[in-house]
Amino acid sequence: MSKTAKPSRQKVYTLLVEIGRKEGDGLPKDATGGALMIYASGVDEAEAVRETVAILKQADLAPLDVTGYGTLEERLAEGHDISDEEKELMQRALDENSVIVAQMTPFYEGDGGTRH
């Protein structure tokens, strides 16, 4: 039995990652950090988080905190309003077995960046 015949157990998880400052991080010069909305594939949320943190570190970002919001199905069950664009990005993360940064929001002094 070949591995390609095995159905994928991958799911896509929505993650909010708080990042600190690091040289070469691409954030605006006066930002104190930021938040990334990410769609990441994994067999479970723990794997999606591990892969995301590893990729962000490779990209010269400094992940500080990760909050998981679950799969598309879990988010819909909780009443989240999810746009077609978000669903397309989630599908792309699943199809490509990848981590997709959907949004990056810089934090500035006085914003009161949220720690969960």
C-alpha cells in the first residue's frame, strides 16, 4: 500500500501569533511588535503551532505567543463569520500543506499589545 493512497489527516487551524521585534523582521521601524493571523495545516493543532513557530523563526521573526482558534468547522460551530477569502486561504494552506500569513498587524507604543 503506497503512502499516496492514504487519505490526508491534515486539517487547517487558525492561529494568532504575537511577535516581538528582531532585526530583519520587516515590521515598521517604530513598531514595538505585531500580530499575525495565520492558517496552518497539521494533523492536530499542536503540530500546526510547532510548524508555524519554526517557519516564523526561519523568517527572522520572533514569535512570543500563539493563540489557537481551531479548524474552520470549529470556528463555524462557534458562530464566527468567515469570509470566502478566508476560506480560500484555508483551502490553500490545506492543498499546499503550508503556513499562510493572512494578515500582519504592527503594534506601536501605547497600543497595549494583547498578551493571552
